Amino acid sequence: PASVEFRNVSMRYGAVTAVDNVSFTVEAGKLVTLLGPSGCGKTTTLRMIAGLEIASDGQILIGGQDVTKLSAADRDVSMVFQSYALFPHMSVLENAAYGPTVKGLGKEKSREMALEKLALVGLKGFENRYPSELSGGQQQRVAVARALVLEPQVLLFDEPLSNLDAKLRRRVREEIRELQQDLNLTVAYVTHDQEEALAVSDKIIVMSNAKIAQQGAPRELYEEPANAFVADFIGDANLIDVTVTAVADGRATVAIGPASVSLPARGLPAGPARVAIRPESLLLTGQAGPGSLPGTVRKCAYLGNHLDLMVETQVGELFVVQYGHHPMLAAGTPVNLTLAGSGVTLIPP
Ligand code: ADP
Ligand code: MG
């Protein structure tokens, strides 16, 4: 497998900037996800890796080689499209053998290569069917076999689960991750689903409005979001306006309503800021204290393995999740909230 590197890459279509000065690396043998809402530039980024679009600006390297101006045919990259894009008039075997056939590797050799990849994705015995005779999940596997057949340096997936039902999605995403790890593939994977991204990725690149909002390991993005967009897009977050009263030795003293807490300053100066607090990082203690925030339970819902609570405080209504088997709290119950040691992050105002 080869690495992929973007250096200050932009893509413009007339007045529309689809991708704006983006830099990242997909290390060889890793799965990196491009995550973001519809229209943020994910597909355009994949198409630039494939060579289906030529970047307006910047540099693209694959395996350390500058491929910025190379067309798709001259890059060793395959793509699994959102729609699968199977040839309806070709059998499963012919679809999977398409790449080597077009490359002129001969009928027998192409067939052999296709059979091997079809077996790999669990489609032994389906060779003579046509796409219309397969389920959505099986069609997707044909698309994966077809993309793998020439053993590309880089494999791209554009929202590969969007045409599958919810139950199948979970299984197929695990299969893709296993295949990627077993074959040591370099994969760039596009999704708008944050849970899917957390589940399969070595690294997540969060995109918003054609730019990178943050990139990092799944745990890093969840526990230490760099800004409100990432905090809100990955998981749930309470976003609260706060005041940083002092900064010393990289730590900030932060006033959250009447509570005073110490948090990593992350380069922010004294003055107005915000904190992003995960719902499970708000702990219900009984006792009042300098680091606690008094509140009143407004809603409490039982969800089996956790309680969802809405707690009214001086800094607004906060969403609190209590995992485990806790007793219900009636509306009107006074509580004190304290902060857990993780999942509480200072972000710009
Ligand atoms: P995503 O895959 O994240 O939904 P896209 O990469 O498809 O987003 O699109 C990003 C932006 O670029 C959108 O505003 C889209 O309308 C625009 N765009 C994409 N392709 C073209 C094109 N060929 N011509 C003009 N605008 C385009
Ligand atoms: Mg897209």
C-alpha cells in the first residue's frame, strides 16, 4: 500500500470552491475517514485522489510521488462508488474481471484474478448472476471485488453503506474494516455518519464548508474537539458560554456560572470562551461545592442502560446521560453537577 498526501489542495468550479486549501496524510495501510455534512467537499476530495478531478491548486502525492497532474488511468487507485456503478448487462464475474480485461491481461488471467477477489468478499457461487439478481449487500461486495481486482495502492469508498438498511450497515462496515486490515490496504473512506466514522477509522478528517475543521484519532476528536462544529457533529455536546478568569502553566481557571474549575487552556487567553461538555461527563453528585453547579431536574427518561436527563442550571438547560442502573429522578429534584476528568473541553467563543 502507498500513502496519500494533500498539500494545500483546492478545487474550484467557477465561483464555487468545493475544497479549500486542504492538507492531510493518509498513512500507508491505514483507514482514514472524511466526515462531514452533505456538500462539504468529501466526494470532490476523493475524486481528486482518484484523478477524476484535477486539483485547481496544491499538490497531491501518492507513495511520495507527485501525481497532481496525472489522470485517473495513470494512478494506481480504485474507487467504490456510492451507487456501486455495476454494469447491469455483465455477470458478477464479468464485472469483477473488468479491470484486468480492459488492461489486456487476457480472458483466463482476468477470470482467475476476479474469482480470487470474489471469494475474498464471500461471493463464491454467485459468478454467473447479474447485478439485478443480487441483494444490495451483494451488489456492494461485487463493487468491492471489482475495485480490489488489480490490487490498487489506494482504495477509495464514497458512502459505501448509504444504500443498505440499518442492520446490514453495521455488519458491512465491520467487513470493510476487516478486509482493510487483513490486506493492509490504504483506504480513504467518505461518510456523513459520525458513528460509522468512529467505528472504522484510524484517523478522522472532519470537513465543514470545504475546509478541514479538525483531524485526529477518533478518541481525540470525541474527547478534545477543537471547535463547536466538531463538538456538535461528533456525538452530543453541551456548549456553554464561560469566562476564563486566569491562565497559568497551560491551565485555565474557568467560571461556569457559580462553579470554578481548572481545564487545559489549549492556547486560549483570559476572557470569554466556551466549554463543550459531553452529556456523560456531567456527574450528579449530592453535594454542593466550589466546583459544582446547582440545578433542577426538568426531565428524566429511562432508556434501559442509561438515563437521559434535562437539568436546568444558571448556565442553561444541560443534557446529562447517566450510564448504568440508577434510580429515576423526579422533575423538580434539586441536584449538583460536577465535571468528569475527560470529555470537558475549552473551545474558542
Ligand atoms: P459532499 O460529497 O461532501 O456532499 P461534494 O464534494 O460533492 O460534497 O460537493 C462539494 C461542493 O462542490 C458542493 O457545493 C457541490 O455543489 C459543488 N460541486 C461538486 N461537484 C461540482 C461540479 N462538477 N460542478 C460544480 N459544483 C460542484
Ligand atoms: Mg458526496
